[in-house]
Amino acid sequence: MGYREITLQLPTGYVDEQLRQCIRKELDVTEFSYQIVQKSLDARKKNNIHWLIRVVVMSDQISGPDKILPPALDIPFRKRDEKVLVVGSGPAGFFSAFVLRKAGFQVTLIERGADVHKRAEGIRIFENTGHFDPMGNYAFGEGGAGTFSDGKLTSRTKNITREKQFIIDNYIQAGAPEEIRYLSHPHLGSNNLKKIVKNLRNGFINIGGTILFETFLEDLRIKNHRVVSGITNTGSMEADYFIIAPGQNAHETYRMMIRRNVLFRTKNFAIGCRVEHPQELINQAQWGQKKLPGVKAAEYRLTLNHPGSLPVYTFCMCPGGTIVPATPYENLNIVNGMSQYLRNRKFANAACVAGVNMERLLGRETTPIQALEWLAELEHKFYRYAKGYQAPFCSIQDFIHKKETTQTAESSYPLGLKPAALWELLPAEISHAIREGLNAFSRKIKGFETGLIMGLESKTSSPVQVIRDESRLCAGFENLFMVGEGSGHSGGIISSATDGIRAASRIIEMSG
């Protein structure tokens, strides 16, 4: 059976039979099977918005070789006595634990927060009452911060084909839609993620893994450049290898590791706010119409690099989504965005952030501890202003003109808005850059200036990065790995999960 790979143009609301008719016409075949390889929306011309679909067609009527499958991730299994302790159940922590268990290691995965069901209940109570639950919130708990997000699976990391395919395959087996294999901008949706992480957990347990929730790593016991045990709130846990995947919210874990002579450095990151608009306004601006058959909701990605100013860009755009109170601790005020799979809610939101270098921003050398303290103080500043979890806000137009907003506004944010001179709450250089960005973005998207800007978006990436050697170990240690967003070496679901898998692969090599 031969195969051909072709690219087709189809209307946004196409059905399967239309795709099959295009294949028959293009290749002059009657009996065939096909697989979509990539599907992307071409919206460059508003009068001709369509899908570009790359398909592989297999048929006896096609001459040529069989389709060559990409190489799969190799996980050599043998029964092993070595123990691994993995800290954190986000993508990096979970997939490192999962791969190691498949390789035969005795793996215990601990998570400081609650399981996803209890976590969702804690979030529901928080949004209804303002009572913060340290065990069940948007930052900590089963699946990490990404469980309550849009669940984007895009990644710019190169040379990760095997790992990415393994991750995608396991998400689909756990209940993700098949389309994540081929969409150019795939996403899972928070409602799907709650089911997916539970199914992944059950799969890990079914192959002999152990997972413990509400178990917090308090300290590490170290001897001769090796971690001997992890000290948790439930007792000491010994292991031969340790993988720390705490996420970037776990500042006390950073501090503990620094006290234990794990080396970190500061790195560039980004700070800003969330912007929000009616989704129909974004649809109209991007598509020239309020709805488009076969497409959930319009997206945007905006950037401004102005000489002499900080770079500004939108990040983690959530079409048809919700702005949420994403604080990891009860005395901080932070916002983030999330979407359900259908992306069918009234508003669109995105982070609007400025890329910063801490030493440039502060005008002095900055240690990792000082960077963490500076960021925590900024997050607490927003909490003090709001006297709680209301989101300080103003209109985008008022932010541009430094004019205080006095009227109330409709928003998806569940804990209410508080009018603020938002530009004064942010560092001056960041405010200036974001003002320039908002001006530029308002020229690119019609009506952009009519939206709202609110809250503090401070978790696009970590301000610190662990120093690792060429074998991915924490520098100076023989059995300690730090992976995922919290390590400062990855960002997003796919790259973080890949980082975890590669640490697991290194342990497999070390074990022999």
C-alpha cells in the first residue's frame, strides 16, 4: 500500500465527506484511508478564511513505499530496586514519574496540593466566598497550575519529536480529543484537563506507581553531594534519585534548595496585567464577522519591540475564557487566564506583559533570593491595594492616557474589580512599555482600546533558573534533578513534560 502527502484548502465548516471528495479529486483514487497531519486556519484574507489541511493518504491505488512511522520513545524495562522520589505532579513531574515507573523503578510522586476533585472544590469555594484554600487553588494541586488553564500544547522547542508524540499519545489515551495530534494550535481546555489528569494518575497507579497528595517537601538531607532523603510534612522519604518539579509558584521550595546549596541564577522574565474584551469584538476584528462556522473563537498574538523600551507582547491568550484569581498564597493578588474546551464564554483575555531583566530594572546586581523577594513584594502590593482579591483595573484607553476609571465594568473575573491607577501599581519602566504596547495593539485590532486591563500577571515564567550540568543534574549533585517551569529551563505543558522525560531518561542511563 502506497501513500501520498497532500495539502488541501477547505471551508471552515467542512464535513468529512467534503474532505474525502477533495482527496478523490486530487489523487484520482476511490478506495483509501487518510490521516490528518496538520490543520491550521488561514485568516489572512477576511473574505476567504479557510482551513489548510495536510493529510497522508494510504491506498493500493497509489504507487510508492509504505508510510514510514516516526520513531517512538524507547523506555527499556527491567525490574529495578532503585527508588525515585518525584516532587510535583505537573507535566514535568508526572511524566518523569510515569516514564521511570514504566522503566521498572520504584517511584513515589508527591504533590503539596490536593487531588483534582478536592482542588476544584477549593477553587469553587474561593471564587464564591473569597476564602483561600492552600491545598486547593489555581497554583497548587494535581496536574500543577496547568490543570486550570486553556491547556495549550504548542511548543517552539526543537528536536523533541519522540517525547512530544509520547505525551500526545498519553493525553489522548487519558481522554483528550484526537485533534491534538494535528491542530497547529492544539488545546485541551480546563474541563477536559480535570478528567485527563485523574485518568493519568490512575494509569500511573495501575502500573505500580505511588502518588501522595497534600505532601509537602520541607527540606532535603544531603551527604557527600548526594541527596539522601526528602523531609516532608508526613515524614522522611529516602530514595536513590530525586526529581524536583515544583512549578514556578513554589517560592519556599526555591528558598529551601538555595539554603541547601543548590545553585540558581536570575534570568529574564515578564510582568504585566491581563486584558479582556468581548469575544465577539475579537472575532469581528480578526475574521470580519462575529461567528465563523467550524472555528471556536478568534485568537491574537501581538508584539511590540520599540528601540529603547522593554519588549511588550501578549501571552497565553484564552479565547472565550475567564480571568481567574491565581494566587498561590493567601496574602498575594495575582491573575491568570483559563478556557474550557469549547471556548464559548463571553469574553476573551490575554496577558499583556513586558519582558524584563531584573538587574536592569533595579539598577544593581540581584541574587536569586532578592529577585524572589522583589516579586513577592509586588504581588503583595496588589493585595494591599485591593485589601483582598478584587482585581485592580481600568479601561485600556484610560491606562494609555493615565486617567482613572471611575465606572464599574462587566468582566469574567469572579471576585470583583476595584478601580485603580494601574500604571502606578506597576514599576514605572514596565508601565511605560505596556502603554506603548497598548497603543500599538489598538492600531492592529479594531476596538482593542475599548477593553479592560486588570490585575498583576507575574507568572509567565520564573525569575530564577537552576544551574544544571551537561547531564541535566543540578550542578554539584550526583542524584538531584530539577525540571519543568520551576527550573527555569522550560515553559508550557509540552516543553515541561519533555524536560521531565529527559531527566527520567538520564536516570535510566545512570542506572544502566
